[in-house]
Amino acid sequence: MSDQDWDVVIVGAGAGGLTLASYLGKSGVRVLVMDPRPEIEPLGRGELIQPLGLEILEELSLLEGLHGLPHCRNEGFQFLNGKSELLMRSRYSCLEGRFPFAISLEPHHLDQLMVNQLTNLSGVRVIFGARYHSHRTNETGVVVEWEESGVARTAFSRVLVGDDGRRSRVRSSGKFSGQVVTYNDSYLSWSFDIPPEGPDVLKGQEGQYFLSAGKIFFLFPVSPTRRFFLYMLKNRDRRFLNEKGLDGLLSELDGWVDGMSGVLRKGGLQDTAQIPEMVVMKVSLKNWVDGNVVLMGDAAHAMNPHVAQGRNQAMQDARVLAKLLCEGLALGSRGCSSALSEYERIRRPVTERLHGLADEMTLVWNSGNPLIVKVRERVFRGIGRKPSLERKIVRTISGLGFEPLTVLDRMNAFWSGG
Ligand SMILES: Cc1cc2nc3c(=O)[nH]c(=O)nc-3n(C[C@H](O)[C@H](O)[C@H](O)COP(=O)(O)OP(=O)(O)OC[C@H]3O[C@@H](n4cnc5c(N)ncnc54)[C@H](O)[C@@H]3O)c2cc1C
């Protein structure tokens, strides 16, 4: 094989692409990964690696490396109301298995760890500063047009994988139909260090979700001394924020976490314009496979972060796809096609169920309707009093199962929460 010939070309060195390259490279498959960024860069927010993701990292012998990165072991979450009163806790300790916890961290640390591991695999090449442009298929595979540091390049691959995120160019170049929508509400995201004299309430290791009428504030540890938050921007209305100004925003945050404003100011926050806005999208497609071209991760199924699953599901796509592809590549062109169809058959229903759950959570959590807020708070309290219901929630969020609350469960929670 020449430098232009590959078994698999992966567009995008995100969570999914890097995981796929790791699995395939360890099995001796020749893989090219391309990404336009000059290198792995911080995203400006944290992420949760759920028990599902931890299982995958263990399979890839990355757990030890993960423990060496700045991170926090998350035993659970607290859900609080607008007065910072505890409504319920979701604790991973109710799970059986190897990982009764999640890990929260700034994801670029993990991505860099994965890239470092890939450099030891002789069949894998990861190229940064490399942008995919288009592709065309023929009887034996896919011709990929891309650009490396401004120079046009062509590669031939038996299979092309699009893991190029929610605005995927592979998706728009291929025959993929379905919906790509932006949710009404976005999030302001900020990461900051806690000074030693910072308030104790900020030093806890559990994630905190503060929910009040039309307001959401998530606060997570990403290392023992670093935190990040997401603050919901209702209807993506930045004008409202400008009117409120930094003082208004900080006094609201102080209302949830006393002493927050001092820490943020000390960390260099001087203007709301400094805080990046993260839009949230949903990608819901009718097909993930077009000939020998396949989509994965956010390109195939971006989902609302309320389910805290996007990265974990991209990694699970990679795990399933890698196993099927290794078998399929050995059987030739027909083998590849059936591997890709089987991958879509297994994975699409899982992500469709998560989309449904995320939409429901968005409706209930983001709501400013006083009646919905009242019912929500009562149901949360009820779940906190019923270990069987807490377990269902944690199993679903862990990525290890899908056990949404039934109508009976919800009624049970409502009556128990009074
Ligand atoms: C606010 C917020 C909070 C979140 N929190 C969590 C969480 O707690 N837990 C969790 O599991 N998930 C979370 N997610 C979701 C998670 O970030 C994504 O689902 C995950 O990053 C998807 O991985 P991916 O590999 O599919 O795509 P991405 O990580 O988006 O990677 C796509 C890659 O493709 C590259 N690319 C783009 N165009 C091209 C091109 N033309 N050529 C080559 N490469 C290209 C990009 O540079 C990028 O590196 C959150 C998302 C948001 C918005």
C-alpha cells in the first residue's frame, strides 16, 4: 500500500474518530485520521466520561493514563432548586460493575492522551492541519479529496468514516437525509481555578445542577482545583445578558453558590463578552451509511448534553464499528458493506431513544412554566426517596443501559415527593 492507500480514512480526530483509530490500529488495520485543527486544543468546557466510556478506555489500555490526567472522580450529582435546596442525588454507587463512578475532566487532555497512544501504532497516521473536502465512490472503495497545510491531496480508502462533528461535511457531501436542528436555548460556558481561600461549597467533588423557573446552572469539577459551569441562555438571547451585565449575572450566580462572583472576578472574568456561547444541536438522520461511507458520533446523532452522553456514544459507535469492520475488511468489499449496515442496525435505535429522552429532559428542565417547575421539583424529590427510581436514572445516564421512568414510575415519584 502507498501513502495514499488506506483501509479506513477517518475524517475528524474527535472522541469517536480517535477511539475508532485506536481499536482498528491495534488490530493491524491501516488508518488515516485527518483534522483541520493545528493540534488538539482546549474546548473551554468539561465533559463527563460515563461508566460506558470508562469500559472502552479500559479495553484500549488507557485507564492508567487517564488517572494521570487532571480529573475528578464523580460519585454522583446533586439536583437543587432555585434556593439551592437539595431536591435529589443521583449516585453511581447504585450501579454494579467495575465503574460505580464517572470521571469529569477537560476533554482535550484525554484526546491528547489518545493521540499519543496512536503514534505508537505503525499502521495509523493522524494528520493535523488536514481538511477533508469531498469524496466519490467507485467499485472498490472511496476516493477522498483533502488538503494538507493548503496543498490539495487525494487518498484512496476502502471505507470512509465521517466523524467530523455535528456540522459534518462528509454528511453534506454524501447521500444522507434527515434533520439537523439547533435547540432554542444555548449555554454560556466557563472554566476557572478555585483559589485556596475560595468558598468550601465550590470545593465539593459532585456535579451540581441548579434548576429554577427558566434557569439552568450546571457546576462541575474538572480537577481537584478547577471547575466549569454552563449557564442557560434562554432563546439564545444575548441581549438579555448584555442588559443584565456582568454584575447582574454574578449576583445571580452568588445566589446559587455564595462566593462565586469573587472567585470568577479573581480568575479574570471582567465582561460577559468573554464568556463563549455553546449552541446545542440535534442530528437525526434516516441513514448513516451510503455505500462505503459511514457516519458516526455527532455527525450521525449529535444530541442535547442533558443526557451527558455525546462523547460516550461516539466512543461506543467506534467500539461497535471497529469490531464489525475488522471482520468485514477481511472478507472484501461485500464484507465491508454488510459490516456498515450491521453497525447502523445496532447503533441507530440506541441514539434515537437517547434523542427522545434528551428532548423530554429539555422540555421539563428548561421550562419557565410555574406548574411544570412545581411538578418537576416534586418528582425530583420523589425520585430521591425511591432507590429503585434513582437506579433507573443512573443506569441510563451511565450509558450501560436504557431504563427511562415509566408512567407508573413518574406517578410513584410524584406521590412520594409531596
Ligand atoms: C455544552 C456541551 C456539553 C457536553 N457535555 C458532554 C458530557 O458531559 N459528556 C459527553 O459524553 N458528551 C458531552 N457533550 C457532547 C460531546 O462533546 C460530543 O458529543 C462529542 O465531542 C462528539 O464527538 P465526535 O468525535 O463525534 O465529534 P467532535 O468531538 O465534534 O469531533 C469532530 C472533529 O472533526 C473535525 N472536523 C470538522 N470538519 C472537518 C473537516 N472538513 N475535515 C477533517 N476534520 C474535520 C473537527 O476539527 C473535530 O475535531 C457536550 C456537548 C456540549 C455542546
